[in-house]
Amino acid sequence: MEHIELFFKSVFIDNMVFATFLGMCSYLAVSKKVSTAIGLGAAVTFVLAITVPLNWLLDQYILQDGALAWLHPSLIDYDLSFLSFIMFIATIATMVQLVEIIVEKFSPSLYNSLGIFLPLIAVNCAILGGSLFMQSREIASIQLATTYGVGSGFGFFLAILAIAAIREKIRYSSVPGPLRGLGITFIITGLMAIGFMSFGGMLTGDDEAPKEILVQNDESENGNTNEDEQQEIVYEINNDIN
């Protein structure tokens, strides 16, 4: 259940594009056609699914304060967290090179369509953001880190696929001249982000009802306690009068 909740939360509630607006450069540049959007979205999903758990291992066993204790007890005081950015980017760049080689080998047309934006995945803020969010949210296990990486990648895939499909259809619409191109794309992206905000209560709405019940129970218990105290006081006053 925890994996399912984390997956849907990373796709809809904490979407890389619509919630944090990361990866907007490739999102806007490669979303003119659905075919190229699918290719880039799949590449980003693959890179996030691999790099987030790998960077989780780096964070847990090398970078955190005292993480090197498994090597030798004398290393428990070392804190290498200042190397997080360098180590994360090195891992991401390695995986991007692997993806670039695979795409160029098996799909030259997609490789040519993506152009410079495929190697630029290495410096895509959405890819680095996935690892940094994983670190800041202190995800507990490598399985949850993998789920978070896949969910974040699928959220980016869903966002770029949706905007690519809309941009293909909007070519045949009568868009006002000043808004053609990136103007209408930004407006549509903002509207889609507002729509995704409605998912915010999808996983948190049920948490409010038990709190209200607890508050009501506490109030009723306090009311019963006050009534008992009043009865005791009245009983003591009657005894004093008698």
C-alpha cells in the first residue's frame, strides 16, 4: 500500500512539471510531436528509475553523516554530504550516456529527432530534482526509492505526452497571433497544473475525518468530566449543609 501511495503521489500530486515546474526546457522544446515526446518521456523515466535508487545507495552508505561506519568504526565521524551534487550528477551523466548509446543503436530516427536534448538530460533539473527530493524526504528503503523514481519519471512522461498531444491539435485551431507558439503552451501548462492541484486531496482527504472524530470524542469526554466534577461539588455542598 505504501508503494502504491508513493507512486500515485509522485505522479499526480508531486508531479515534476506541474507541481515543481522542473525540466521545463526539454518539456517545451521536445513537445511539438507526440512521437518525440514519447521517446524523451521514456528516456527520462528510465534514467530516473535507475538513478534515484543508485543515488539512494550513495546517500545511505557514503554521503550521510556517519554512513562510512560500515567500512571502519573510525570513519563514523566523517560527513560527505557536501559531495551530494557532484556524486548525483556523475551517476546521472553515466546513465544518460548509456541511454544515448542505446537510443542511437536501436532508433536512429528518434535519436535525430531528440537532437541535443537527449544528452542534455544529464543536466535536466527534473532528473537531479528526483534524487534531491529523495534525499530531503528521507525515503526509508531502496524499494521505495525505486518506486519514487519510476513514479516521478512516469509523471514527467504523462505531462510531456499530454502537452504534445494538445500542441498537435492546437495547430488547427484559431489561436490569436500574440499567443501562438510558447505563449499558448505556457497558458495550457498553467491550466493543467491547476487541474493537477485537484489531486492534492486524493491521498490526504481521509486523514481529516479521524481527526475530527478524535476532537469530538475529546470534547465529549471533557464535557462528561466537567459534569462529573459538578455533580461531586453539588454532593459535597449538600453534605456540608446537612
